[in-house]
Amino acid sequence: MFRDCKIYYKSKVLNKVGRYEFLAEPFHCDFSNRLFMGHLGNHMLNAADFHSNDRGFGMHYLNTIQKTWVLSRLAIEMTEMPEAYDRFHVETWVESAMRFFTNRNFRVVADTADGEKVYGYGRSVWAMIDTETRQPTDILAIKDGSIRDYIEAEKTCPIQKSSRVKMGPDAQLVRTIDTQYSDVDINGHINSVKYIEHVLDLWNLEWYKQHSIRRFEIAYVAEAHQGDRLSFYMEHTPSEEADSGHEEQAFSVRIVKETEDGCEPVETCRSHVVFVTHP
């Protein structure tokens, strides 16, 4: 990945919108030569980390005061995914900040000979927690609310905000997996992007040969840790006609953890995936 190499003094107020260059590495692409959704999500989270660290309210500073950011919701809507070896940018900005949550948006774009090419957008919601108590903490109390200096409410993010994923009692158990070392992130719980990958693995290769992901949403409810077993329940939404004329199919997924101590299963997150059929 590539970073802007300019050096700024701490007193300098940076642009509200960060722009970071990435490469669609071939080993991060699927059989269709397109970037995996999970890796795109990872690039978005990296851009968020770069943006917040550069402006003084990121993990580098928060870890010194026993605080950290945790992702609460993520929605990604793409018209096209970058191809292998494509260079592209992820733009990110804070749309709003409240006491316990902040809304951060993303724009995935490439500069081409014919002008700007927009691949898609993302929306996310973040909370700040105390790393010792694991409880929410006041975002606006950090550095006298310096995050307010970087709120950009005017830049457009045209996709819908994350919706509340509703599921009925008839959702079917489709898979149960064990969590391992590589599922765990820097915060000690199951990695946000690993959940994305596990959800998208519920469909096989033949499905993806006929369908592309148009929109992916995930809402994180509770933490899971290595050793927890994750069970996936799926519900299908009837097909609709997309604006493009291609058929859409939507699915909702609920993930619950079954702990080693045999306690009652706990819901960890919910996801909603919209596919569109290939032409």
C-alpha cells in the first residue's frame, strides 16, 4: 500500500478528507480477477486508521490512554470492484461525531486517462471503548473534542446508511465454524474483516460465477474470542428487479457464538448481502 509522504507539524490542521492509494494485489483477488470484498473492507479500515492517526485521534494516541476504536457498523456498495494490479484511492472523512459514536464515510475511486472512475462508497459507525473495562467512552472528551475540527458534513456519500437487519424465527442454520488464531485482531477479539469473509464463504464458487455483490452490510453486536464457535443462520429475501434491469437477490445472516463454557449462545453480529446477477 502507498501513503502520502508529506510531513506535517502537529500544530497544522490537515484536510478533513484523507485520500490514500492502494494496489489491488493479485493474491487479494478472486477467480474473476477482482478484489475480494474482504480485502476492500480491510483497505477502508486502513484508510480510517491512517486518517485518524494523522489527525491525532487514532490508535497511536488512544493506546497510550487505554482507549481504542471499535467498528460498530459497515456498509459497502459497489458498482464495480478493482481488478488485479489496479491502483485506486480510498477517500475517507468523518461525517458526524457524537458522544459515543462517530459516522465515517468512504469513497473508492481511481484516476484514469478518461477522468475519475468511481467504484463505490462505504459508510461506517465507530465507537470508542476503554481497553480495560471494554465499555464505551466519551469521544468528545479526547483532546478537548479535537475530532470536531475534522467533521465534513458537506461531502456527498450517496448510498443508504446501514439499516437494521431484521430476521424472522425461520432462519436456517447453514454453518458452524471454530475460531482460530488468525481470526483474532489487535484488540483481542474476532477481526471485523474475518466476519465479512466468513459470511461471504456461505455461497460457493458457482454462485459467484453468476452473481456479484452489489451491497454488503454488517452490524457488530457483541465480541467473540478465539475458542468461541460461530453459528450462521440465513434467511433469503425474495428477488427484486434492480435499477439496471438485472435481478437482485438479498440474504440476511445472523451469527451467534457458542462459548467453551457451555453458556447460552450470544448474537455477535448481523449481516445483509445483496447480489445482482451477471448480464
